[in-house]
Amino acid sequence: MSFPHVDPKPGDLIEIFRTGYQHWAIYVGRGYVVHLAPPCEYAGAGSSSLMSVFCEKAIVKKERLKDVTGSSTYRVNNKYDEQHPPQPPVKIVRLAEEYVGQ
């Protein structure tokens, strides 16, 4: 699967293609994303982690996009922006970062 390279902007929804499923994250700027992951998953596990399949709980983490994606393909996927006007990027980032650690 190949997608044209698009540099994400704060507030963009990132779709990460893992084996058998898609993982989602919100780009918050400076190379970081906020995403939901198992607490037992080590930082930078990326596509090598299968822990999300076996864990019953998850927490919101802020990690580098390149660590979360690992060798997986990803793309900016704001496909609903035309159907549902998005919140301002500053608000999206603020709200996402408020959940980190929960």
C-alpha cells in the first residue's frame, strides 16, 4: 500500500496501516502524535507490537510519529472534514493533549 507523502499538520488524523487493522492517532505538531495504546506497550513499539490485541485496558499516550508508525505505512486521513466541519486545530491539539496519561 502506497500513499503520496503529505506532511501532517497539527490536528490532522493519522491512519496507520498495521497487519490486520488500522491504528489511529492525532498529529499534535513537532513530530508527535497522541494515540490510544496499552499501558504495557513500551515506547516506540510501533508496528512490532501486538500488545493491543491482548490487553484489556489502554491509555492515551503522546509519542513521536516515527516511533508509533515504525515500519508501517501511514497517511493523513481527514476524510470527514467536508461532511463535518472540524474544530480549529489548536482546540483539537489541546483536547488531545489533555487526555494524555488517562
